[in-house]
Amino acid sequence: MSAATATARRRYRSPVLLLLCFFASAPIHGQPDVLGFISIDCGIAEGSSYTDGSTRGLKYVSDAGFVDAGAGANAGVRPPYSQQAQPARYLNVRYFPGPAAGARSCYTLRELSPGAKYLVRCGFYYGNYDKLRTLPAFDLYLGVDRWATVNVTTPDERYILEAVVVSPASFLQVCLVNIGLGTPFISWLDLRPLGAAMYPEATLKQSLLLLNLRRPGAKYALNRYHFWRPATSYGVFRYPSDPYDRVWQSYGDVAAWTNITTTAAVNVSNASSFDEPSVVLQSAATPVNATRLDFSWTLDSSLSPNNGNSSSTAYVLLMYFAELQQLPSAALRQFSILINGASWNSSRRSYAPKYLSAEIVKMVLVQGSGDRAVVSLVATPEATLPPILNALEIYSVRQMTQLKTDNVDAEAMMTIRTTYALKKNWIGDPCAPKDFAWHGLNCSYPSSGSAQIKALNLASNVLTGAIDPSFGHLKSLQHLDLSTNTLSGPIPDFLAQMPSLTFLDLSNNKLSGSVPAALLQKHQNGSLILRIGNNTNICDNGASTCDPDKKEKNRTLVTAISVTIPVATLLFVATILILRRRRNKQDTWMANNGRLSGPRERYNLFENGQFSYKELKLITANFREEIGRGGFGAVFLGHLENERTVAVKICSKTSSEGDKEFLAEAQHLGRVHHRNLVSLIGYCKDKKHLGLVYEYMHGGDLEDCLRGNVVSPN
Ligand SMILES: *[C@@H]1O[C@H](CO)[C@@H](O)[C@H](O)[C@H]1NC(C)=O
Ligand SMILES: *[C@@H]1O[C@H](CO)[C@@H](O)[C@H](O)[C@H]1NC(C)=O
Ligand SMILES: *[C@@H]1O[C@H](CO)[C@@H](O)[C@H](O)[C@H]1NC(C)=O
Ligand SMILES: *[C@@H]1O[C@H](CO)[C@@H](O)[C@H](O)[C@H]1NC(C)=O
Ligand SMILES: *[C@@H]1O[C@H](CO)[C@@H](O)[C@H](O)[C@H]1NC(C)=O
Ligand SMILES: *[C@@H]1O[C@H](CO)[C@@H](O)[C@H](O)[C@H]1NC(C)=O
Ligand SMILES: *[C@@H]1O[C@H](CO)[C@@H](O)[C@H](O)[C@H]1NC(C)=O
Ligand SMILES: *[C@@H]1O[C@H](CO)[C@@H](O)[C@H](O)[C@H]1NC(C)=O
Ligand SMILES: *[C@@H]1O[C@H](CO)[C@@H](O)[C@H](O)[C@H]1NC(C)=O
Ligand SMILES: *[C@@H]1O[C@H](CO)[C@@H](O)[C@H](O)[C@H]1NC(C)=O
């Protein structure tokens, strides 16, 4: 059992915490509650939730946040079905209209643990919700792998499907696929965490699908049975009788069988799918007047991987045995297990259940299409008592082999979809199936492994806000087009770290600040095509990609830009200072906003160079080490958070004289071309203080330079 599950399960045992969890707020973005459970009543009003009496207080929430916004519509079941007594989750559905066969609609269950085991269960109750009395059939998928066909043949039958899956990622999708036989709909959807040791046959590569076959005496087509007789209320045990909330239904009355029960706890330390005694195992079926118990099943075509056209299906059968009667020493309950009349395991000829100790006997068998599997528990010749059977589960084994998108890529794409509220037809897995790959994506489909996103075109998609870090997670992405949106904020550094990126179009946005040096470098050495035109607020440190429009309007800048990068930066400072001085003096550090009013001068300088006087004090350890002094002020040694050593030049004069000097110096430096003057990192200006922060180069040259002993450009 995973740690998270263990914690969750420990919690529910405490009544106080149990109470707490019922009042815990409803999950709104597809994540589990405190038990790790997700319980969704599809089709109720967005944001609503309720405590379900039939499950002793589990909280059911609306499906908003689990299903794509705007997908499908809600409806209630119609009379007379709406008048039948049944749990509330059957009274509403979400349906996904649309004529297109192949159209997918998906629920995304989030905040799961990758590699952890989960039980996924969903329910369908038609109830003439559409007033059309047309019974649909549609397909159900676990991610990109087919789960079952939901074939509604009776309007008031509850169709329930369960699967045991290992989640490959932090999310799991359950999708309804239109197969051209009516509108897909769903009544409810559950997810329950299971223990890691449970159902070891469920792996990343295969899931266990609970056999979906109806037996005459059983209420549901769920092949997980207990043998209480007469059937207890509804004949169903689930949470809290089963802490994993598996649904155990009554096998139903079989005339030839009777029951043995106990009130004593059954030790489950040898039955890995239980971790505490359960009422489920406290009853057992036994023949009335015979020495054998037989049960059987046929291949369930609704679960076959390709609609019944499958040569064979593997099944996992789990039988739970525990002796419930204290037997006198002369008595012997012993039996062998036969499959289709043949001894199943010749090396273990017989079973003798232990008193109040449960054991699972597990079988994997492969059945051909249409074949019938008959399991017989037959008393051995020495036995004095007939066989017993306490509980039973039958699963069909499904390979989860469909190629899907790389988990990291898929998560990044889902975040991008959510962040920008994209209303594209982006449903289910981004790359798979190939025919339903998300628009705007190009994927690579290797023969093994997972699909990867190679190209992403989101040009003209009304994206607003910052460039989301999720883009940086697309490690195979070569081509990224975000042009012609209203993206704002800085051009993030992570774009330069994307290992495969060779084309990046950010033009026609509202991005601001400087272009990260690493990105420019990639651009300059030819490894990246970079487009950043028509971003009114970008200052690109002198690369030729600056807004041409602006250059025309400000010829001094054009001249400056032709000089080297650091000099250009200094000139920007000077220019802006001059422009600022022409306006009324502003009190804040200029770099706080780095921009001036008026459309022409909207520059955003020094993304990382926004210093307050306080910060300068911190950087220089309260101006501890003076390393030089110039006409305009003292120069101090400082250290930035990233350990970078800087020189901080300070002028504490408040007079306009001081201001003038400062500007003169800035302008002077702006004309300087000095090999050691690498770059101006930041800038600070308020009512009382002026400061410049430079990258510090060891040696006297810089100090000389800052004193005014500068080398002139030519
Ligand atoms: C649904 O069930 C009916 C009746 O058993 C059958 O005739 C029909 O072919 C099934 N449809 C699908 C899609 O499996
Ligand atoms: C077993 O089932 C019968 C009904 O079939 C019931 O009358 C009887 O009380 C049950 N026995 C025990 C021991 O629970
Ligand atoms: C179950 O049996 C094991 C020995 O196999 C024992 O260690 C454990 O304490 C028992 N549990 C209970 C609840 O009696
Ligand atoms: C039990 O089975 C035997 C043999 O089939 C039969 O003769 C006998 O009448 C049965 N007894 C009852 C109580 O059904
Ligand atoms: C079933 O599968 C076989 C081979 O696996 C194929 O030849 C046949 O056409 C399929 N039939 C249908 C109805 O899909
Ligand atoms: C047969 O029984 C033996 C002994 O219990 C066990 O080790 C083995 O795994 C069983 N074989 C199969 C196929 O289950
Ligand atoms: C569990 O199985 C082991 C090995 O077969 C056995 O020694 C132990 O007693 C069993 N525990 C219980 C509670 O039956
Ligand atoms: C995606 O692939 C198609 C077909 O090869 C091509 O036409 C399109 O330009 C590609 N899109 C991107 C963004 O690379
Ligand atoms: C271009 O510059 C980037 C960033 O410094 C570097 O990683 C890459 O290897 C360079 N490519 C070429 C072809 O020089
Ligand atoms: C910049 O915007 C203008 C006006 O909207 C447009 O005509 C031009 O094509 C754009 N340039 C680029 C590089 O997108």
C-alpha cells in the first residue's frame, strides 16, 4: 500500500477525522479528497456536491473541473425512471451530443501518484434522459486504450464498469467515444486508490477489467461476489465495509447452495487484497447436498480489445477461502479445483481452508472467443465436508499497449490548455490516437515508447498573460509558434534551455523586457530561428531584431544600437533619464517599472536590475567595502544573490546638481567602450539616492574607468 493510501486509510478509522473529511471542501479541479477518493456525480449543477447516504457518507461532487469546460450538457432522467428509488448519482447524466463517430469526450482525474494502483469505476443509467427512448451504445476508454462498449439495452438498467489500473502519470483519463450508435452519456465516475500489493497483475502495461457479465441471480453485471444469503441490504458491500470501496455484490440465490457464516474476524494477512478483516469474508457458499460447487462464465465481448474480434482473452480469477466453522478433529474439509474438468494445478492437488484465516487462490486462464470456463470445487475422497467459497472476483486482462503521448509532454499540454483556457478541440491524449491528435500539434510516433510533441503552433489563439513555464517542459519541441497573441511579461529564460528548439516565433505580442542572452546567442550562432518583432515593449540589448518602427522614431537609439551591447545599455539609461527629467520627476526607482508614459518611450529596462536603495544596502553589506571613488560618488563592492560580484556606484546628493552630475556620468559611460566594462546590471533612483550597479571585473581598469579615466571609443 502506498504511503498516501495508508495515511488516508488510517484517517478514516478515526471518527473525528472521518467527520472532518465529509466536511472537507469539494475537489474542484479534478483532485482526490482526503481519503484519496474521487467521487463524481456527472450531470449535477456545476460546483454542487452532496453526501451520499448509500455509501455511508462519501461526498459526491459535480464533474466541473474533471470534464473539459463546455463539453457536453446536463440532463435529468425522466419519469417514470426518475421516480424509482435509487441513489442520487443515477438521477442525472452528462451527455456528449454530436454526430461524429470517433468523437471523444474525456474526464481527467488529477493529482494521482504515477505508478500507483487505482480502481476506476463508472456508472450509466439511461432513464430516457433525452426523451427519445433511443438506447445508445458507445465505447469507453482508459486513456487511449479501449476499456469496453457500453451497450444500453434496457432504459432502467444500471450499467457499472470497474477496472484496476496503474496510473502512468499524475493524471488518468476516462474517455467516452461515439461509435455512431447514439449519444455517449455518463451518470457517475469513481476513483479509489488501491494498495501497491493488491492485484499484482495490474501493471503499467496491463489493466484488469472486472468481468462485465450478468448472472441470473445477481443485480449488476459486476463479477465481484460475496455469498451472504439472504442478500443483505441491496446485496452490496462497499465502503466502509471495504475500505477500498470495491463493490461486492451478492451472487444471488442458488438453490443448490447454502451458506456458512461467522461473526468472528477473519485474519487476512495471507489475502493481499484485504488488509483488515472484512464482513465480505465472513460468509461462504457451500453445496446443500453435494460434494461440489460449480460456476462458469463465457467470454465477455463488450470487454474484448476490438469488439469481440479477438482470438483469445486472458482472465484472472481470484477465489477467497477461509474456514468459518471450528471443525471437530475428525472432520476434514478438503477439495480440489478443476477448470473445465481438469485439475488446475497438479502440483497442489487439494485445498483445506484454514480456520478464520483467509487465503487467495488465483488463476490465470486463457479462453478462446465463445468458450465457456467452468470452475469446479470438488471434495477430495478423504473429505468429510463439502467445499466452500467465501468470495470471488473475475477480471479480464487488457494489454494497455496503445501508443500514447509522453507523460511530461501530455501534462505540459494539459497545463497549457488550462492556463490559456483554450477552447480548441483538445481532448484526451494530445498525440494519440493519431487521427485525433490535437490541432496545432505535430508529434513523432516512434515504433516503441511514447509519442513526443515536435511542433506546437498556437499563433493567433488569443493567448494572454505570461509565457507559461509548461512550454519549457516540452523537451522534444523543435518548432514553437506563439505569434500574434497578446502574451505579455518578459521573454522567459527557460526558452533558451529547451534542448530541441530550433524555431521560436514570439512576434506580434505584448512581451517586454530584454531577450535572454542565451536565446540571443542561439539566434546569433544559427542554432535557433528567433522572431520577436512587433512586441512594443521589448528591448533586445541591441540585436538587430528591435522594433523597426521605434528605431525610425528615435534616431539616437538607432545610432546607439550599432555600438556594442553594454554601451547600448548605458545609453538607454542615459536616454531614459533625459526623457524622465523632462517629465516631472518620479519618486520611485525608475527600474521598478522601467517604463515611461507615452507610447514612444515605452521601454522596459533591466528586468533583473530593479534595485531599491535598501537592496543596494544589502548587496553591499551596508556599503562596507569601498573600492573606488569618482567625481560623482563612491563605488562599493557588492554581491548579488546569485553570487555575482558587482560594483555599486552611489551618489547620495538630492540636489538637481547631483542629478545632473549623475546623468553626465551615465552619458559619459554611455560613450565608453571599455573591454573591462562588461555590463550595467541595474540602476536605482529615488528622491535621495542615485545608483548604478555594474558587473565587477577584477583589476584596476574598471576602477579607473569609474573614476573617469576612460578610454574613448575610438
Ligand atoms: C448491444 O446488445 C444487443 C443485444 O444484445 C446486440 O444486438 C447489439 O449488437 C449490441 N451492440 C453492440 C454495439 O455491441
Ligand atoms: C444461510 O442462508 C439461509 C437462506 O438461504 C438463511 O435462512 C440462513 O439463516 C443462513 N445461515 C446462516 C448461518 O447465516
Ligand atoms: C493474523 O495472522 C498473523 C500470522 O500469520 C499474525 O501475525 C497476525 O497478528 C494475525 N492478525 C490478527 C488480526 O489476528
Ligand atoms: C441429497 O442427494 C442425494 C443424492 O443425490 C439424494 O438421494 C438425497 O435425496 C438428497 N437429499 C436432500 C435432502 O436433498
Ligand atoms: C478480425 O480480426 C481478423 C484478424 O485478426 C481480421 O482478419 C478480421 O477482418 C477482423 N474482423 C472484423 C469484423 O473486424
Ligand atoms: C501450483 O501450486 C504451487 C504450490 O502451491 C504453486 O507454487 C504454483 O505457483 C501453482 N501453479 C500455478 C500455475 O498457479
Ligand atoms: C500465512 O501463510 C504462511 C505461509 O503459508 C503461514 O505460515 C501462516 O500461518 C499464514 N497465516 C495465517 C494467518 O494463516
Ligand atoms: C505539421 O505537419 C504538417 C504535415 O506534415 C505540416 O504541414 C505542418 O506545417 C506542420 N506544422 C508544424 C507546426 O510544424
Ligand atoms: C549556439 O549557442 C548555444 C548557447 O550558447 C549553444 O548551446 C549551442 O551549442 C551553439 N550552437 C552552435 C551551432 O554553435
Ligand atoms: C507587425 O504589425 C503590423 C501591423 O499590425 C503588420 O502589418 C506586420 O506584418 C507585423 N509584422 C510582423 C513581423 O508580424
